[in-house]
Amino acid sequence: MSRKYFGTDGIRGKVGVAPITPDFVMRLGFAAGKVLAQANVVGDARPTVLIGKDTRISGYLLEASLEAGFAAAGVDVMLSGPAPTPAVAYLTRALRLSAGVVISASHNPFDDNGIKFFSANGNKLPDEVELAIEAELERPMQCVSSEKLGKARRLSDANGRYIEFCKSTFPAELDLRGLKIVVDCAHGAAYDIAPHVFHELGADVIAIGNQPNGLNINDKVGATSPDALALAVRANHADLGIALDGDADRLLMVDKHGKIYNGDQLLYLMVLDRMAIGEVEGVVGTLMTNMAVELAFKKLGVGFARAKVGDRYVLEQMYERGWLLGGEGSGHLLCLDKHTTGDGIVSALQVLSALRRNGKSLDACFDDLQLFPQTLLNIKVPAGFDWQKNEKLVAEKQKVEAELADKGRVLIRASGTEPLVRVMVEAEDAEQASTSARRLADCIPPAI
């Protein structure tokens, strides 16, 4: 059964345009309160949910709307203020709450926003629960009686609690003394958290992208614009740089020369480190994972499986297979022995612990891994566009695949969060990848 509102990462869109409107978000809070919170209440205990948000100016508006909806359903609310998505997942579980809610559009521009949920155990919601919330949205909203209305309060020291959790995922026998690290917070949710984590573990930290004003989240900074970090690393003669996105669940890194490393490469390094201290049965990537990484895992004797694009699907396969490591090239990395969800700060700490154990600099860790050139194009499309029904595009895809044979791949998919079609071509030759991707993109009708 298809979902009407939920995409691959919650509900997301332009603020003020359905469904990201105050009235809908209030009804969403009510529906989620009925489905999520009530299902996790024992006896006469009151259901309680945690609401966190990133630094978008619209967060104030949507936070108030969600709070009203939950209160109308008889659900108490705790407000953390700006907090990374993985912080809400952790705090929901640690505080034994009924559910967690994050107001964020992750890596999108400031005028987008979204709502995503975590269950009581800190996991993203399965499809059947999202469908139940959508079904509840179709019913009339009937506020509980006055004596049963929910209340709201601030969660004191949410940041401090989460900082300590992040530090606990770094080996106690190691530290970061002697390292100069530039941390790019994307003017997002981790602006007052990430620098403290690395500093308290001993690093000399230079923070950028840590001055949010409600309008500048992800604006030429962060994991979606890592060139700013590369410049800062070189300018400050730092050992490496860490780039997060707006809600801090995504990670890219930069070495001392300003070279950028994506999620595929960082996942490979984490696997090598885990193999040095134990065993790694298998790793889950996605349809976008670079072929070179798949071949490298095969050479190491590590199992590899591809999930659909989206960290929720990576996570599902990890649980099904009982594997602990997975991730995407975009920087969503999952370590299930450390956290229940993707966490940019925790992932960075796993990479740093690997560097501490092997005694190498970041740039010296990838001599045996040369990524295949990939060209990825994001094309805006008209509403309702289905690329699989476009005969011209399907025919061109078949031609490109025949030309690549077994020395490359083509992947075309619709974005789950934006009106985009993503075209990816991977080949041994960079020019062939670029030319082929453009041929495919030229078959897509422009957005009106």
C-alpha cells in the first residue's frame, strides 16, 4: 500500500505549502499521538513524546503546531530545542519516552522543513506504523476532555546528555590530543554540540558553520557543500575536517590536503578498523554504493548487500541480516553497536578511533581503494513525473547500459523527498560516465 504523506525520511516539503502547514502539522501531531504514544503506555501512565528541531526559522511555527496536536490527543511533550536528529533518537530511548519527533528537512534549504518520527526504542518507524498515522489523519480530530489535555515542558540539558553519549562511543583508552580538527556544523542542529564533543576528547577544534540565524542552514557549508571545509582545513593547517549536515545525521570528511572523502570511503575505513580488532560478517550499502567499494569488500571476504536508497532501507537490511555496519555515499553511516540510527558525530568518532589505532593520517588510509568515477545529476521534474513511463528515457538507458557492459552501472530513481529524478552513471572512464549521464538527463522533460 502506498503512502500519501510519508516519504523515505518522514514528511517533507516547502513551508507554507501542503503538507507543511500549521493546520496539517497540528493534525499530524494529534494522529501520531493517537497511534504512537498511546500504544506505548502501560496502565495509567501518561504518554510523553520528545520534540527536537534544527535551526530553521520555521521550526518555531511547526514546533508549536505539533505541541498543540499532541496536547489535544492527551500526550505530554518535552521540548529539547535545537538538537540533531540522532540526539532525539538517543534521548527518546534513554528517557523511556513513548516517541520522538524531529522537525527538520536535513540537508535541504532553509525554506523547506519536515517531520520525522522515532519509536520508543529510538528506531525510525516501519511502514505499517506510518500507514496507521496516515489512516488516523483521515479521521476527524476530536480533542480529549480538558482534564486529559497534554502538557509541555523543556528538557533541561538535552545537549549535555547527548554530548556525553557521543563521547561514550569513542574508546576509553584513546583520545584526540594533538589533532587539529575543523568541524563544519552547517549552521544546523549540532552547532553547539559537535565542537564540544571533539574538544572534550582532546582535539584542538576550529568550528565553522556554527552561527545559525534561521535562514543559513546548509547554505554553502556542511556536508552538502564540503568545499568550505576543505578551504578551512588548508587555511588553518589542520589535520582533517568533519562536515555534518543540517540535522547532523550525515558525515563527510576532508584530509589535511583538502581532499574530500564520502560515505562509501569512510564506511570502508570503518570496516578495515573493525576487522583489525575483530570480525565483520557483512556490510549493507545501497544501489548508489560505488562498485569499487563492493569489489574491495569482496576481496576482504566481507559480505555485501545493496538496499534501496535511503538509510531506513539500509537499516532494515542490517536488521534482517544481523549485520552491524552499513551506509550511503551521501554520508549516512550506521553502526548498530553504537546507535540505533545514523549519526554524523558518532560516525566521525568511529573514523577517528580507526586513525588512532592504525596510526595513519586520513589520506594514507585509501591506497587500496580507488573509486570508480560517478556522475550524479539531479533533475527537477514536473509533478507526478514517472521516468519508467518515459519511453525515450527507458530506451536511452538500455543503450547506455549496453555500452557500459560489465564495466559500469546506470541508476535512475525518483527522489523520496523532493520533485527530482536522480540520474547516476558509474564507469571506469570519467568522461564516459559524464557524457552518458547527460544523454539520459536530456531525455527528461523540464519542470514547468
